[in-house]
Amino acid sequence: MALPVLPNGLVIIVKRECETCRMVVPVIEQLNNGSLPVTIYVQDDPAFPESLAPIHDADLSISWHHDIETVPTVLRIENGVEVARTVGWVRDEWHRVTKQSSLGPDLSAFRPGCGSLSVDPDLVDELRVRFGATTLSARRVDIAEAEDEFEAMFDRGWTDGLPVIPPTEQRVMRMLTGTTRQPTDVVAIVPPDLVEITIEKVAINAVMAGCKPEYLPWVIAGLEAACNDTFNIHGVLATTMPVGPVIVCNGPGTRAIGMNSGMNVFGQGNRANLTIGRAIQLIIRNIGGGRPGEVDRATHGNPGKLSFCFAEDEIGSPWTTLAESRGLSPTVDAVTVFPGEGPRCVVDQLARDPESLTNTFAACLRTLHNPKSVLAFDAIVVMGPEHARVYAEAGWDRDRVLEEIHARLQIPGSELIRGAGGIAEGVPERLNGLTLPKFRPGGLLLVHAGGGAGLFSAIIGGWANGDVGSQPVTKEVLP
Amino acid sequence: MTSFANRVVLDPTNERHATTVERVGRPTSLKGLTVGLLDISKARGDVFIDRLEERLSEMGADVKRYKKPTFTKPAPVDLRHEISVNCQVVIEALAD
């Protein structure tokens, strides 16, 4: 939309609701009798000020396009160009801008103005769409007046089975304020259909998921981490196993956006945790074309495929963070994606020494997917604070904890071969004489999270690991 | 002026229109045709494919074997191309 041209002379923008605007009416009347023509735009009451024939800036286009943030604003226009401006009432400034003197002799020298309607938080999103949204390129879809907009989202196949927020242009524009990146920037190529996704499409799906703009960089980083051959979201989606992208968030930004790392960390109730993970899964569906029953062939799936995203409790942790253990600075924000099933609980309420507690972890981890399965799957141990305290008091650091668990999971081949223990599942007979580790080196990830009460931890089991399946990927979150 | 745009939403999908590719006609006989057998690298898929190779060879087909590096990822584009130029028929073994 072309910038509306202002008439030469003095242009004054006011609103009746503003006390300063009402106070300066006599000053404007003074100016109106001066040598420069005076044009008054009023934002709210078309009749204000009664004495001065104002023009109603009904759609706020004058105010929007001329960046009016405060009323009153006085502009001096020469040859169609703004050459001077002042806001509020500062007598000396009004003298300078209007080239007149002795204005408002009965008034005090200074009174601040009020906020312009064009920057009113209740209006600004709509104005941004009205005057500035021509850059968005997504197809516009009309919802009929008689159509329920939430039902319309279901009818078009755009949801994960829960209602979504309709992605109106103003909501998407607001979402885009959460990133410095351009709407046209390509973020990733999304499987299974291998479609390039732009920031704009990320924002649309983030709106639908219920994200706030400040979550958007986390969604973008999560997508970058998931959509590559290393993490292999294609396989994570397509597998018959019950896994989805588990997103572990690190860094000071987790606290700034209010993520939960404590009580009920995997559960309901935290908007950031639930909507960041949900946005990524909606994108796999809507952009990648990955839908259950189609490329998604999961036998059971798990509820975390709606969203499984949480923050590490770094403040209360005795250890370095997960992201730091994966090579990033603890001062940066980061996401780690892991192909995970639902969490299971590890209960040990009696161990007060690290050896005993580690024996419990090893025994529980041994059963992952099958007690006779080795090397094929990774896992995340999510250590609850009360368990972590046992290790902290004994002086075990992150590496020591993991080493001790690994040491207890070196399993004789005789227990693992097919048929051993009356269980057909197992490794080939030729491995009988060997000792095999339950987890490959680096196959256990350790995260500190959970509520302060409860001698519990959690295990999140993984999926086919390594180059044949999926590797965890850590990415920095950038603004 | 609160809701003029609320009845218009932005399309969250990839906005791609599926292209339809015509299938090759079903052959009346496999005799003399080259049949590709694609092993997706799942456990025991080779058992099934070995048996298919025997049966197809008996029927007079020229059998070529192919294998994906891993069942968890799509077949590499070069492999797909190789099969498409060398074979008239392809059978993919999917199950464990």
C-alpha cells in the first residue's frame, strides 16, 4: 500500500481520549490562525476538536504509515516531505516544529502525550495485516460464515486429533515477530515427502499448535535437528515401533520462555513444553505429509507423538547439561532430538549409596525393549533430583554415573542367544562365547529433570540406533 | 474493527498437488523379463527373497538382486534409478 501523502504545512494527530490532546486544543487554535495551513487527524472521535474541522483517521492508515506512536504528534510537511516532528507537549519543541512562538502561554512547559491507537496492543496485529502483510505467500483459505472454524481445521485434515488455533494472517504475522529470519527462508526439507519448509510455514503450524512467538526459534531449531539423514525423522515416523521425536531443551532460554523442567515434567500443564513439540509434529504431518496409517506405520505409537518436549533442570543439577555433554556451551540455548518411546518409571526409594542405586538403574535398563536385546537401541535416563542427590553427595559426575551403569550392563552371550531363558528372541548362537554390552558407547544419555519430591527417575527407550537408524542430534537455538 | 480477517486462514500444508504417474502395464508372462528383487535389509527378508528368486527363475525370468543399505531410510536415488533402467518388474520384500 502506498504511503498516504500528507498536506503541506502543519499536521497534528490527536485523539479525544488523551488528556494532553484536549489540553493543547487552544494551542492548535492559535496555530490555525497562523501562517502555515494546519491539518488535524483524529484517531477516535471524528468530531474532536469541534472547533477545528478534523479529518478522521478511521482506519488509522495515516497514523500507521507515518509511525505515529504518541499523540499529540506535530509534523511540519514541506513539499510533501516531513521535515520536523515533536510528540506530546513540550513548548520549545512545538515552537521549533511550527516556527511560531508564544504558544500556550497558560500551559505548563511540558506534558507527556499518550499512546497512539495505531500502536495499541489490541489493534496492532490487525493493523500489521491490514497495512503490511503482503510478504506472506501461503494460499489463503476462506472459512464460510456458517462453518465453525475449529471444525474446519479438522475437516481439512490439518490437525493431530486435537483442536488447533486457526492460523489467521494476523496470528501468523504476530508469530513471525518471534524470529529475526525472513518468512521466505528455507528451514529444512521435511520427510516423508521431502518438501522445503519456509519460516512462514513453520510459523503457520506453530500458531496452530498454540505456540507463543518466543517459542518459534525452538520450533525452528527442533526441525533443523530432526530433518536430516542423521536423525532420520523419516524412519522415526515410518517405523512400526512406538517412537517419536523427543525434544530435550537446554539453556537459559528454557527459563525465559517458562518451560517446565520440574514437577510433572513430561505431563500436562506447560504451554511451552507441549506446543513446541506439537508444532514440530504438525509440520511433519502438514508439510512432510507424514500421517498415521499412511507413511506412519506404528503398531501402537505413544501419546508423546502429539508432543514430547521438556527442559533439563539445570539450576538444580549437580552435573553439566546434556547439551554441554554434546559439545555446546552451557550459555547457549539448544535442543537435542532423540527418537523415543514413552517414559517409564524407575523406582528405588531405599538406595542411599551410588552403587546400590546404579544397580537398580542397570537392572531396569537391562529390560529395555527386551532383556535379551543388546546394542540395538539407545536410551535417555532422566534422573529425578532425589536420585541425583545420592550421586552428588558421593561426588559422582555425569561420566562416572554413565560409566558405572555401562559396567553393570556387560552381559554374557549365553544369556542372550536365541532360546536362552526359554525365550526365542535373542542374538545368534555364534555370539555365545562373547560378553556384549546392553548399550553402544554413547548410547545412554543422561538428563536431570523432575519434581523435588520422589525417589524416582525415568527411562525413555530409543529406536534403531546408529547409521542404520537414528542418531540423537543437538542444535543451537538461534534468534 | 476486530475480526475482518478471522474467516481467512493460511494454508499450513505444503500446497503441492500430487502428480499422477501412469503405471506400466501388467505383463502377461514373466518369461524373458528382468525381475528386480529389492531386499530392504529387514531381518529374514532374504529368506523370502531367496525363495522368490528360485520360483521366478523356474518361470523363465531373469532375476536381479538389489538391497537397500538400511530399512529405516528410503532407497537411495541411484539404486532406484538402477532398478528402473535394468528391470521391467520389481518386487520389494517388506516384512520381517
